[in-house]
Amino acid sequence: MAEFTLELNDDQKQVKDWLHGFAADVIRPAASEWDEREETPWPVIQEAAKVGIYSLDFYAQQFFDPTGLGIPMAMEELFWGDAGIALSIVGTGLAAVGVLANGTEEQIGTWIPQMYGDADDVKVAAFCSSEPDAGSDVASMRTRAVYDAAKDEWVLNGTKTWATNGGIANVHVVVAVVDPDIGSKGHASFIVPPDTPGLSQGQKFKKHGIRASHTAEVVLEDVRVPGHCLLGGKEKLDERLARARERAKSGGERVKNAAMATFEASRPAVGAMAVGTARAAYEVALDYAKTRSQFGRPIIDNQGIAFQLADMRTRIDAARLLVWRASWMATTGKPFTSAEGSMSKLYASETARDVTAQAIQILGGNGFTREYPVERMHRDAAIYTIFEGTSEIQRLVIARTLSGMPIR
Ligand SMILES: Cc1cc2nc3c(=O)[nH]c(=O)nc-3n(C[C@H](O)[C@H](O)[C@H](O)COP(=O)(O)OP(=O)(O)OC[C@H]3O[C@@H](n4cnc5c(N)ncnc54)[C@H](O)[C@@H]3O)c2cc1C
């Protein structure tokens, strides 16, 4: 039994320093340019691929860190550098996790390498679940997948929205309805291989923040994919659907809990991204407060400023501890009896939003301009309370878990 410790081991410290160096030397200096351009920072992704940060191997290594801290540590450092660029680097991971979670070994081996490409020809991947009328309410998804048994092909039709890397991805992972009678339990995930006819990019969104990350609609018109593109395979799907139909008749508890456990395990990673952005803004504000003088003394000499910084730092550390706890629970298989994953994402995302706003206030007029990075960090931080489940949905999940009640 390992002793309780919050200290990173030597390997973790080494990886953290390496990532911090990349974030400081490569990501941060490019942040303003790509935010203004609102384009995918391909050269930075390529740099990340060259040094081994943009690869499945890297994420797998962090994911299998037995303490659970590999992924949160990596996310915090990369997003400390810049949220938009970091999302461009880790966005492919969202689609890769979709394949890792549901795919067969053959599917994992075939598609994940194509998601990343290689350092000379980097590719990205997209995970497409959200739709114009199905955001928080995933069960109301309408994109349909119909099996054409004669050709052993699935035919996909529908419109996905808000897809990170949507339309520019080499491989798209698309969630679609295969049985509309059993809500979200009738969904399945499909690989749409490169250059498949019928898949096109709809509008690319002009965003408030994380503007270096590409977000777009994905339109699917009679997209035909081979049977082997159904993640997990047809036999497994048929069994799962049969079980879900049975359970739907008798309450559906176990299936619901399995889906919930997956979210609880993935949400701390978003919490860690938020901690990275919050920490970055706090550091700029602390430095500024020590060097900016008004009324003949550094502004940090005023309790009004110093106490804000004390609160900012306290919240950031508390957020990190919640993220680490949830990540440790996920890795060590502890049950999320109080929705601890959702708690960590809720608290960290709201911390990032508030801390970055306070940082602007501490920098005064400079904070409001694009000469200083806190303005961008505050715009970026707004995403954390929205994607991977809004703050309201996190509260809903926590409240339902604590009470056992169907709170709406
Ligand atoms: C930049 C960006 C990148 C994204 N990337 C991806 C991606 O790669 N793949 C993907 O599939 N999706 C992605 N999303 C979609 C994202 O997950 C959704 O935006 C999010 O789930 C919220 O859905 P919605 O926007 O439809 O909001 P809605 O669900 O319409 O919610 C609107 C408001 O109502 C509140 N609300 C809704 N239901 C309730 C309730 N029951 N109780 C209380 N309040 C409620 C919400 O909290 C929110 O404040 C991305 C979104 C953005 C903005």
C-alpha cells in the first residue's frame, strides 16, 4: 500500500518540467498570434509532434500513470502555456479516447495512428457528438445511422455542431442514433475515414476565446462507412442494445451508471486545463502587483490587492486538489459516490473564470488591452464552464448523485 503523498515522483517532475519548458518556450510566445489569426496553429502542433508531445504514446504514458496524476499534470502545464493552442494539441485526444473506450484492438491500431499522422505530416481528429438541438440534452440527438445489410455499410445523416477540429480532421468520430426508442442508450459511435464522400464542414465559428482551436459544424449527407467502422463491432452493439431494451423496461439503472462513471473519469482533465489557465493569469497578476506602483508604493502593498491574490491562489490550489483527487479515484477504480469528477470540473472551471477576471482588474487598464495576456486568458477561461458539460449540468449531476433523486 503506497503512503499518502501529494509530492510528484521523479519521473513526474521530469515530465512536468519538460512540458513546462515547451509551454513557456513554444506555446506561450505563439499565443497572441494564433488567437488573432483564429486558425489552427499547425506549425506548433508539428513542433509538439517532433518532440513527442503530440502522439498517442505520450497520452497513453500519462494515462497509465498509476497515481492518476499524469493527465492532470500534463493538461495544467500545456494550458498554462495557452488554452487555444493547447486545445489544438490535445483536441485529437478526445476522438482518440472515443476509439480507445469503445473500439476493438484492430480499430484502435488502424485509426488512432491516422488521427495523429506523423511529425512530417501532422493530422488532427474530431469527436462529433453535440448537435444544434442536442447540447446538454444528449438524448435528443437526431443524427441517424442506418445499417445497410446488403452492403455491410452504415449510412449516416445529420448535422453535428461545435466539433473541435470538425471538417479539418483526418478522422471524425461521430455519435449517431441507431435505435431512437431507447434514448442515449440507442447511440453508437462510428469512424468516418479520411475523404469519405458526404461529410463536409459547415460553418466555422468565430469565437470569444480559445480562438486558435478550430470549432465547426460537420454536415453528414448519406455518408456511407464500412461495417467495420462501427466502434466495438455489430455483435457487441446488438448485445448492448438488447440489454438496454430489457433494462429500459425495468428502470435502466446499470447502463446509466456506466455512462456516468465515464464522464466522472474524463471531467477532471478539463478541470486541469482550467487550473492551467487560472494559474497563468494569477502569475501575471502577482508579478504585476509587485512591480506596478501607484501612490508611491507597489499596488500589492494594498490589502485590497493582496487579499485578492491570496484568494486567487487559494482557489487555484483547492481546484487542483479536487482535480487530483478525482483523477486518482478514476485511476485506482474508486467509485464516484459524490460525483467527485463533476465537482472538480465545476470548481476548477468557475475558478478559472473568476481568477482571470480578477487578474484583469489587478492589471487595470493594461489588463483590458491585448498588450497583456490576461485579457485573452479571461476570454479563453469562459469555455471551461460550457464544454464537457456546463456548470449547471455539473451541479445537476452532483445534486442527483448526492440525493439519489431525479432532480431536474
Ligand atoms: C469551443 C467549443 C468546443 C466544443 N467542442 C466539442 C466537441 O469537440 N465535440 C462535441 O461533441 N461538442 C463540443 N462542444 C459542445 C459543448 O459540449 C456544448 O456546447 C455543451 O455541452 C452545451 O450544450 P449547448 O451549447 O447546446 O447548451 P444548452 O444545452 O442549450 O444549454 C444552454 C444553457 O442552459 C443550461 N441548461 C441546459 N439544461 C439545463 C438543466 N437541465 N438545468 C439547468 N440548466 C440547464 C446550460 O447549462 C446553459 O447555461 C464544444 C463547444 C464549444 C463552445
